[in-house]
Amino acid sequence: MNMVKEMNFYSTFSKFVSSMKIMLLLFGILLSLSGCERISDPMLPDDSTLVDGESLTVMTYNVYVGSSAEPLLAVENLLQVPQEVANMYNNVVASDFPGRAAAIAKSIKASQPHLIGLQEISLIRRQSPGDRITGGTVPAEEVVLDYLQILMDALQAEGLSYEIAGKVENLDVEMPMFTDTGIVDVRLTDYDVILSRSDVMVSRPMSMNYTHALTIEMLGLEIQRGYIAIDATVSGVTYRVVNTHLEAFVAESRIPQTQELVEVLSEETLPIILLGDFNTRAPDGTAYQILLSAGYVDVWQMDSDGTGNTCCQDDDILNEMSDLSVRIDQIFVRNLELPASVMTSTVGDEPSDRLASGLWPSDHAGVVAHFAFE
């Protein structure tokens, strides 16, 4: 399941066309990012296991920007692009992230993880009138949807206390759209974020974009992805917690990103908790196998059906039956001896999790891992 100088139009159309190609590719790629899976019989920790000093609970969740880019990418006439951008913008608004954030917050409350890795945390802004269609470069700054603030407010409404431990900015794209009142620019900025529970001590934050990015050679473009890392101390034990969202479309970019992440963390001596939407299928994906070869352990505990699928619901997230079919959202550990008791589950993938409107909380399921140490 991503969660915005006035010149004669005709005299500058050629400039518009070239800039639109660039913005079309960037915006479309960002809005298409998502993952896939589900578990039929979740194994949630009961209250007796949620004891500070004896446990660690972590979660990863791709919250979904809220629209597919396929109609935009399929246009044959660039004059159609602003209308398709408007359609996508309307889809994002219709996906009701405030309502979905409330549902996600309820899932978080059920397990109360110490640390949460979030992907597709979006900031959507607009500018009216827009100037991109005439070659302008003034950035849109009017906030329409701030997914991070909306989710933090939803967590607070549930009586939860979480803090932003770190975030990385990935892609920042702006392009024009048609509205009833004229041409408006819409801007979408994508982040990955780590949240920490207020009783977790956090230090040594670091964020970085990968050197290897999806390259569109004929346009000289790079689509940035990144990761965040923090030290988090829970019950006297310090972990290096990392969150990432690897390239969705091209393995030629995703594989070097995985190798780069492995290399960056290769000298780390702290226990590593690696969270993310890795866009690599377990158990056979190449990037998945690279992580296993580097000593990372996938903590997923298979249910009786061997599922745990996390991706993907329909683009409009209104499908009645869950469509999750692959497991690409994962939790890995390294430098950590797993306790005898490791409980894992997916969240946000049961019919009861859907909003009254019929929307799923995301096109992905979240994944929770609970480690009960002796």
C-alpha cells in the first residue's frame, strides 16, 4: 500500500515538457512505493510478558502515501499530466490518512513497542497559483497533510508517549496539477522515521542517503533512498536500531543499497535491530539472502500456514478481503543471541482493523517482534 513570474504558457511549453518528464518520473516512483504480507493467527504478547527489564518489543510499518501512480505513468500526452496529478492528489486525500493514523495508533497501543520504524511518512504541500508549469522554482510550502504530525497526534490521543528519535529525508518532488480554480503546484516529500517510547534512552542518531540510487540515465536523475540509525537503551541494554526502505522497482539499485547498508554496519559491535520495508521477498529475494549471508537473522516465527505476508492491499485500500501475498516488511537482528521466547505478528491486516469507511490502515501490514529475555 506513497502517506503535498508569470510567463506565456505556449512560449515556454518546451521547457514545461522537459521539466514535466523529470517531475513525472520522480513523483510517480515515490507514490508507487509499497510492500506485501499477513498472518492468520497473530501471536501477541500478553500483559505478563510486557515487563520492563525482561522484554524488548519493536515494530516496522509502511503507512502508505495513499495512491497508485500507474494512471500518471500511462499517459501518452504530457498535456494530460496535470490532470492525472490532480487525480492522484485527490486519491491521497481520499485515502484519509488521519483516519488511518488513528487505526495505526490503535495497533501500536496493542503492543506498545519500545521502538517503531516507519516508512512512507509523507509531507504534502501545495502552492496556489502554481509556477512549475511556467518554469518557476518557488517551492510549495502550504501544508496539506503532515503524516508525522498526524500520527504523533493520534498516538497522543491513545494516551501513548512516543518521541521522534530520528528521520531521513528521501525524495522531495513538486509538480503542477489542474484544479477548479486554476493550476496549483503540489509537493510531496518522503521520510523514513524511527519513533521511541518515552521511557527509552536514545543517543548517537545518524541518517544517510544511499550512494547507490535508482538512476534514470537519459535524464541524469537519481531517486534517493536512505536509512536512520540510533542507539536505544532498553532495560539497561543498548541496541543499534536501524530503519530503511529499499528501492522498490529495480534490483540493480536495491542490491547495492543492501550491500552498502551491510558494509556501514559491518563494524558495529552493539546488538543490531534492523527494521524496514526491504522490497525483497522472503525467503528467496536476493537482497534478503545478502542480509542472511552477512549474519542477519530474520526473527519471523512462521504460523501454521507459513505466511506473515505484508503486501499489498489494492491501490485504493478498499478491497474487502485482504490481498496480502508476499513478505517484504521484515525485522532482522545481528550480534544478538535470540531468547527462547520470540513472538512475532502482523498487524493492521484483519477485517476488524478496517475503518468504518472500508479503508485498510495501509496497503501494508505492520510487523511486531517481542523478545522476552530471561
